[in-house]
Amino acid sequence: MPALMAAMLMMAAAGGGRDIFDVPRPLTEEQKKRREQWRKERAHKLYGEDRSEREFVINGEAIMAHDRKTALKIYANRHPEQKSKKRKK
């Protein structure tokens, strides 16, 4: 009996209209631009800083940089003693 009730509820929900099981319409270019602008403004309001940098963890040390290559360079500059050890080998 519970399976029959569940099936009836699913059929009623599926026949309910656009708001439950409908596939959204594709966005136009203007709508995509507006949405992206809204996301950038919202992120700026929430965080108040440039979100183009990410956090990379290199050997347990967190480094903020735009990409991994830059993060590795920052790490190498912070730890020059490791650089000299590699050259001796």
C-alpha cells in the first residue's frame, strides 16, 4: 500500500506543472552576461577582495597566488635553503 501511495504522489507531482519537474530554458547571451555580472558583484560584497587568487598548499604551507606556477615561485623565494640543497646533489 505505501508503494502505491508513493507512486500516486509522484504522478501528481509530475503532472503539477512547470515548477516541479521542468527543464529550465537555455539562457540568452544577455542573461548570461547579467548573471555573471551579478555573481561578481555578489562575491565582491561578500568577500570584499579580488577573488582571482586561490590558495595553494605546497609542502604544508598555504600560499595565495593566481596559478600554481606562481605559487611554486613564491615558495622557492621563501625557502632558498632548499634550492641550494638540490643543486649540490
